[in-house]
Amino acid sequence: DDNRTAATCAAAAGFARLAEDVLARAEFLAPSTVDKELGADAVHAAAADAARNRWGAAFAEAGVPTAAHASKLVAPAATPRQKRDRRYGELGFWSSGLVARAALDEYGSGRVRAGRPRKFVDLGSGVGRVTLAAALLQPGLEVLGVEIEPGLHDAATRATAALGGIATHALGDFLADDAAWDADAVFVNSTAFSPELVKAIEERCARLRPGAVVISLTTKLDGIDFVGQFDVPASWGVATAFVHRRAGFAVATPE
């Protein structure tokens, strides 16, 4: 399997902490040739580790240090479909960093609207693990998370406040939130989503701005160009991240 890394192999074998805190970290921090030549790799690692410590402390302060704590905040489902669509799972700090970097830098167009920062959105953002990791690792990024579960949203709000309000979290249905679809990069953990919800996401993705990147976990989306995939450790084991891009490239223009 060409997508396997040391981190995903460890996650598949049940060594979740080793996969995330050691191996996914090493993958995220792997220096480029340029970094080595400039001696920037050590500086980058120190800054990223400091960001990881702040991230962990914020969630501890918010009362959700682990996925197990967060999952207890999900309200009982009213229907079988709701139970499936709202099943809880999450990524850790380093896996979130790998996703954000892929969406914004490795597969993104690299072009932004004049005078505005790039925008990263997490659909179904839970307690804010991915959003806050992205905001910490990419200062200046506009970050929005949309979550329908009040308990999860409240925890995300507390964690965000502990970090000085570096991201925005909205409570509600991401399908109905137009701000969630005005983005340069969109992430959705669609692992447990019903076919009906995936179809609705595909329909909205078809109207994203040209060049926008969408990364979905476990489920490849139709109606938007597929451009690559990679695996990351997750709270339930290993997840395949499917990378899609809306046809065309946006060019920054003055407004």
C-alpha cells in the first residue's frame, strides 16, 4: 500500500499515541532540503511543539482532553440516520496539521483574494481539534468550524477562548451555513456519514469557488475533481484522506 507510513501502520496496530504523538509528528516536521540548508528545521520543530502544547492545554482547560471526553458530549440521537451522521471521531494535532497543510499548501492553488487571508473550514468541527491546530500552525489563516451538536460546540468555544480567539466556531447545520462554503480549503470527516448527507455535501462542493480544495475522510466525493489521497492516524485507527479540487484557479483581484 503506497499510502502507508510509519504513523498509519502504528495506528492500524492499535498504538494510537505512538502513531499520533511520535510518528505523525515526525512526518509533519520532516524538513525539506531548503530547511536543512538554512538550519530552519530545528526552529520549525520548536515552534510546532510549542503550538502542540498550547493546543493540548486549551482542551484540558475546556474539559475535553481526549476523544473519549468529547464523545460524551454528543446528545442521544433521535433517528438511526442522525445516530450515524453524528457518530463522534477526531484527529489529533499532528494529523490535523498534515490535513491543513495538504489542503492549503500541497494541493491548494496558493492564490488568495487580494487583501484577504486564506480561509480554512471544518464541516462538523466537533470540539475544534482540527480548526485550532490549523490556526496555531498557520498564523494569519482565517479558520471557521461549524458544528451541530451544542455540547461539542460549547467545548470548542471554551478551547478557542483559552487560545485567544484564534478561530471562529458556529453552531448549526453546515449545509445551511453559506459562510462555510466560501472557503479556499474545506475539511470534512465524512467517515460515518450517511449516503444522503454525503450527496448533499457533493452538491454544495460543486458550487465552491474555483480552485478550492476539499479533503474528506474515508469517503471519496463525486462531482468534484479527485487529485490525490493519503492516510492519517485518527481516534478510531487509520483514515484515508481523499483530496478534491474544484475546477479552475482563483486569481487574486482587487475589490
